[in-house]
Amino acid sequence: MDQLISQLNFKSHNSIIHSVDSIGDDTCYVLDLSVTPSLLAAAGSNYLIKIYDRSNNTILNVLSGHKDAINETKFIENTNTLLSCSSDKTVKIWDAKTGQCSLTINQQGEIFSIDLNGDILAMGVGSMVVLYNLSTKKMIRKFDCSHTEDVTRVRFHPIDKNKLVSCSVDGLICMYDLEQADDDDAIIHVINAEDSIGNIGFFGSSYQYLYSLSHTERLATWDLTNGSKLKHYGTDLRSTLSDRYKFEINYFISCIYDNPSNQLILFGGDFNGTGHVFLVTPDDIIQVSKLENVHTDVIRNVFWDKFKSELITSSEDSKIGFWTNNPSITNILKINNDTSSNKMVNTNNNNNNNNNNNNNNNNNNNNNNNNNNNNNNNNNNNNNNNNNNNNNNNNNKNNKNKK
């Protein structure tokens, strides 16, 4: 547990401004993020997807084709192939490196969520769950009676790929056994969460549990072996945590499961852009760390790349933020002002910043050339070089309006 807590103490080391175009200062929200070891796909509120090279955060491609809000994106594992779904009633399949769209799948309603199991694509289309075979380019199945309102998430089980879970604005969480030919027999659990559900995810040593986050910021956990409730963490969890820890909690973003520690991690934030990291125990929520001095508005997305020791966030302030828990990563980065879409900013901030501003500013000119080599020995000088930076964006049409 102590090792995990130390891993969750992130410090910002970089950010980029996600702009509408490469000229001028127009910016847009990032509605969704998808990440591979080398690429980052950011779906903007301008219906474009920008592909960034993670080695230097420069733009490789801009994917254009959607005509309405992009609700979710997903890379096919170990490839450069990206899937995107939209309220324009399409799913598009892209080569992120070339920018070419290889397939457009048309549906009858807005598509709010997608997930993939081999060649089988699951889609949340309006109030339906639709299965589509990418090889044959044909629909193979749909569940049109399990939900009565918009399906907000569809997720294949991480281990048992014949199991699928969906959630909806109607408050229901449904689990399907896709090996069952009859639709009624295929629905093995219907869980009434009694609240509009915006997000779900698996956790547990065998991914036998599910968490749900509602549009009213309520967290609950469920046992998928029998469909029973494990824990509801209160109807006003934000106020409970705000009162306990003496800082404002206005919304929750999502949960991430850490398999090595068998620990569920909850991310939340306030309207001023501060993020909060919590551990979810069977009985309580425990605050671990903060994501500070980067964003200035609501944080919409969180992605944890454990292999690179990097956390990626996006916010309504139109910034994508990069955080690290690896102290060996250099904190001094070159500012690139060539285009407003790729403004590189240094965002490493420490507690001694304010106390050492005057001293550091007087020494910056003499030490500029030596900062990178002496980073670890000159924290006081380093910290103030990184104090003036802001970070990024996001919004999801289907997620709740935090304000």
C-alpha cells in the first residue's frame, strides 16, 4: 500500500495547448483521450481528432470526418488503428499514422460508447447495444430491450471476453453472456443502480467486481458473480469528503484499477482545476494526493501509463497535462512557441517556489545553461522556472455537466 501511495504522488512536468487549428489562439475542449506507448489521440469539441507523438508532444496528424461530437475513442491494442464514435451516428476506423479513414460504420442513432473484442465491436447506439463484425462488416446482434434510455458505456470483460456489460441513463447496469443465442437468456444480470450511470469499470483480482459512477457523482461497487451491491458510498460523497479533508470536491472523473496492489483509485476535482486522488477501500474513500498548479478548470479525463510512470489529464481549460511520479525525469523542458497548438510548458512546482522567487529570479540568467545538468541539485532554482504554466482540456457529451 505504501508503495502505491508513493506512486500516486504525481508532479506536473509538461503540458500542451490543444488548439482548434495550428494558427492563432483558438482552443477547444478535449472530449476523450486514447493512448498507446507512442501515440496520444485527443478528440476535440471541434469534431477533429489530433494525433500527438508522445516522445515530443508534436502533432503527427489531424483526423477529420466526424460531423458531430466525438464521444469515445479507442486504439486497437498494439496497433496504430484508432476507432472513434460520434453523435453523427457513425463509428470511424483510422490509421493514426497516415490519417486515413479506412471504414465508416453507419448506425441509426447517436453512438456514445465503443469497445472491442478481437473483430467484434460493441456499440452503445441510443438505447441499444449493437454488436458488429469488423471482418465481415456486418451487424451480428443487437439488444434493443435491455435499456430504455441512452447507453453511456459498453465494456467487454477483461478476462472472459464472452461477457459484456452496459450501463445507461435509465439507471440499469446489464451483463450479457454472448455465448447464449437467445437474447433473453444472454442477459444474466440486470442491476438497478437507481441513478443515471455515466461510467463503469472492472476491478478485483479476477475482475469480478464493477464500479459505477453516476451523473450525480455517486460511487457504488458491485459483485458481478451474482449482481449484488457491495457498497454505496453515500448520496452526497462530495460533501462528505470536502468536510473531512477541508478542501472542495465538486465532481468525480473516473476510477482506475491497479492490479498489482489490487486497489481501486478514484480521481476527482474542483472547479478551479485542482485534481484529487483517492483510494477506494471496501468501506471508505481515503485521500492520497493532489494534482495542483496545472489546470484552471474542470478536469475531464485521466489516463495512467504505469509503464512510463506518467499520468495524462485533460481539462476544460483546453490543456493536456502530463504528470510523473518518476523523480529521474528531467523537469526543465524547452518551450516551443512555433505554433499555438504545440506550446510546450514547464510545469514542475514544489512547495518552496513562493519562498524562493526573488532569489531564483536573480540567479536564472547565470544558471540558465546549467539547469538541465544540475536539476537534481538545484531544486530551488528549478522550481521557479516552472511556476507560470497552465495545462489542458476535455468534455464528453454523455458525461454530466459539472457546472
